[in-house]
Amino acid sequence: MKLISEEVKGHVLLIGLNRADKMNAFNVQMLSELADAYTRLEEDNNLRCGLLFAHGDNFTSGLDLGEVAAAIKKGSKLFPENKVDPLQLFGKKRTKPVVVAVNGYALTIAIELILANDICVASSDSKFGQIEIKRGIFPFGGATVRFSQRCGWGNAMRYLLTGDMFDAREALRIGLVQEVVEGSALEKGLEIATTIAAQAPLGVQASLVNATEAILNGKEAARDQLMPTLLRLMDSEDAEEGLKSFIERREAVFRGK
């Protein structure tokens, strides 16, 4: 049985955590299949945006430590090195955007997946927790690097160092999530992902890559890439289509070329 579902809607790849009977706890198979899905998103030219969500009542209870910890002790990586790393720490990098839709419990790696992706929508019943310190370890999937970048030092330390749970309203206040909805976050997440996928794919990817460059290597490095990237985009068919649609007062139809 596959533990990560994949479904294409238009230009959006829906990536579903599919181990609901275990609160979507990540075992080794599930981690590997998640990397496969992200790699498919990156390599398929028809796909323009990903949507990560969960089947069942909970996003994920975190890692299945009984299995994953044993694998790590033997020297295994969380994700195969030849695949796109969903946590964006090692391995191949992602250039296409991913929206995350959260419901129910979202623990440990859940927060790190939110931080490693681009936009998060949460249902009002969501409950978050970076609780590794309660298990004698610490967050090793990127939270110590990204939580303070996204939410500010004090907000990050408030939850990294206590392991306290927090609700969707608090997640919105600190900026971990961008929108809280009543009912299904999946519906709103798909709406946002579909909107992104309707934009010029090369422009979307260039925006994401340049913003990431600013975080990783500083604003000067990102600044130096602005004009070369713009000139490349201006020679694209999509830029020509964008201008035509403006003149003709219609919606543009982009092809990613």
C-alpha cells in the first residue's frame, strides 16, 4: 500500500499523507515516497505547483521514531539523496512552489514541512507542536534553522524550548500559517495552488528561486540575479503572451516556455 497519494488536478499535484490509521506518522517508506512525489513535481513540466495535505483527521503526529530512529542510527538519511528533499536541507532542491493544508494534529516534522514549503493554510481545529525535546532529542528537520526566520526569535524559542502545543490562532499570529479556515483547509489550499498554477510558470519559479537565494546567501546575492533573470524571462513565450493578454484585455494562457 502506498503511504503517499498523488493526484493531478490541472497543473497542481496533490500530495497526500496516507497513513491515517497511524495519525500519518512518518515511517521510512512514507518518507521515501514523499521524496518521490516532490521529485515528480520538480521534473514533470506539466506540473506547476504542489499541494501537500493529509488524509484522515490529522496532518501528522510526526516521525514514527521506533522505526525512523533505528534507521538513522544505522546511518540512513531521512530522504534518498538522489531525490528532491521535501525539507530542503540536503539532496536536490525544489524550484516549484508548494502549498500546505493542515488539519488536526501537526507535530514535529509537520512544522518543519510547513517551514520548508511556501504557504500554509490551517483548519481552525489544527494543533501544532515541536515536541522533540520531550523525547530527549531536538528538532533535526530544519526548525532550529527556519522557525526564527519565519516567526521571530522569541516566538520560535517559546515553542522550540518548551515543547508546548499551540493552536491555529497562535500559528497565524506568529506567521507560521498564512490563513485559518473553518472546515477543510484542503479546499482553500487547492484554491491558492490553482491560482499559482495559472500564473506564468517561469516567472513563478524565478520568484521562488530569487527569494530563496536572498534567505540562503543574502540580499546582495539575490539582487545580482535580478536583471539577468529578468532578461531571460523577457525572451520567453510566456512574456510575449503576457503582453498580448494585457493589450487584448484577456486572461493570459501560459505554457511555461
